[in-house]
Amino acid sequence: MKFSLQARAGTEGRGGMKSTMVAVVVALAMAASTARAWDSEGHMMVAAVAWKHLDDPSRARVAQLLKLNPDYSKWIANIAPDQQAQIAFVTAATWPDAIKAEAGYIFDGERPSGPAAAQNIGYSDHLQHRYWHFIDVPLSMDRTPLVQPIPPNAETQIQLFEAAIKSDSVSDDIKSYDLVWLEHLVGDVHQPLHATSRFSQQLPNGDQGGNLVALCEKPCRTELHGFWDDILGTSKSPTIAIVEAERLGAAPETGAAIADEKVWIEESFAAARQYAYAPPVGPGAGPYQLDAHYRQNARTEAQARVALAGVRLANLINSNLR
């Protein structure tokens, strides 16, 4: 995918790097790998919306496949039998983030390297694959040279996993693994800063989806990507996520029917341009203080993106899962 934007120089803020900004960028770079997704609540809200739109055969197949996940028993502990399938599905959306902190899973970098980066071998794969969570479509406001994203990334993996769950020749172990990743990645690509990296004179190598844009003076580590991750809440409870998902507005039918992940990514890229990098966020590394207007617009957009992601995830599963 090649979808990028160069705006006219001088259209956003003031240039120039101060020495204090360098320190902020370095500190944030060290912490950037911890913030690469909606928070758990946002991901579970996507799955909760999707559950409402799954047909009965898909629900039954999903319930069967999720039992193969190594964490399944944790997901359904103390859950009433008639609620286990839904709770497991909603919780499963967080698994690709959960393995970043689980014993036995290997940190293999923030960027893909080697043939194992794109493998699809099911639960025997103990790599964390953090680079699957995003696609850094480049954006510049000041004509800074752009760097195109490299595969594998969120787009290539959605395509791979969708084809796998549709195939009659793929094992249930792989389909279970791919289903859980699809739950997560469809949510990821609807987060605007999972589809963008902004290049500028201050950040010529990109801002890593806002991870290098500070929102407070050091030693605080609050950054733009983390703000968008957490905007819908930080609860770890699937029950709370289900309740919050019920409060979302319905996704527009025309938009919800779009099945092309490239379009989803283009929408998120446009949303990042319009909302994530809107004033008071300036052209560089910050720090910037977000005002109430920015926060409200961001929350409204995030809610709309999650509602769309949920219906689109359900459509993907209903149409492809075998």
C-alpha cells in the first residue's frame, strides 16, 4: 500500500528544534514500544460490537475455535456457562497485546526481520510480532522526505489471516490463532495513529504513530499515541466493555459494509490528519497541552471508529470463517 500526503511547507506551526526537545524524543523513544494499540477496553468494545452482529453459525464456530487458545481457561474462569462464548470472544481481542507480557513469548523487535516475521503457524509461534499491530503510512506537513511502510504489517496480516480462516485446508489451530489476531488487528487499523507516522524536520525518521509526540514536560511520559489508546477507557473488564459498546452510536450502513482493509487504513490515515494532528498539536515532538475541544473531537472520532470496526469485524468473520 502506498498512501501518503505531503502538505505545503509552512502550513503547520513553527519549525526549529530546541535541545530540550531532543531529550524528550529520546525518552519517549525508549517507551514507545509499550503503546501500540487501543487499550484493552477499546479492543474489547470492538469485539463486543462484533458479537452482536455475528450470525449463529459464526458464533458457534468462534466458540469452538477460541477453546484452543492457551489462555481460554483464564477468560472463562467464574463466568456463567451461557456467557462464556461471548466473554471469551470479547476478551480474546486483547490477547495479541497480552502476550507482550507473558512468559514464553519472545520480543522479536518493533520492525520485521527475517522469514519468521510473516509466518502463520498457529500457537506454536511464540514471537510477539509487535510490527503486525500497525502500518506507518507516512504523512508530512513540511515536505520532509517520507519512508514507506514495510511488510509484514497490519494490512498484510489481515489479508493473510482472512484468507486462512476461509481455507478448507488450514488447521483449526491456525484458524484459532488467526481469529484472535483478526479481532485485534481490525481494531488496531481503526485507531488513527495505527495507520500513520508523521515525518517532520524535528522528527525526520517519523513519530512512530505519535509515540514520540509528548503531551507534558519530562519526566512525564504521556504521549499522543497513548492518549488515543486510552481515550475510550482503560478497564480490563469485558463486562464493562460490553456495557460501553452498547452506548456507542450505530455505525452507518454504507461505511460498515466496506470490506476492504485498505480503505479502513485510508480512513484512519485521514482521521489522524484531521483529528490526531489537529491544533494544539504542533509540527514536532512537543510537549503539547490538549484542550477540551481537541479531547471531545478525539473521543467522538474514536467512538465512531470503534463502532465501524466492530461491524466490519463481524462481517469479515461471517463471510469467511469456515
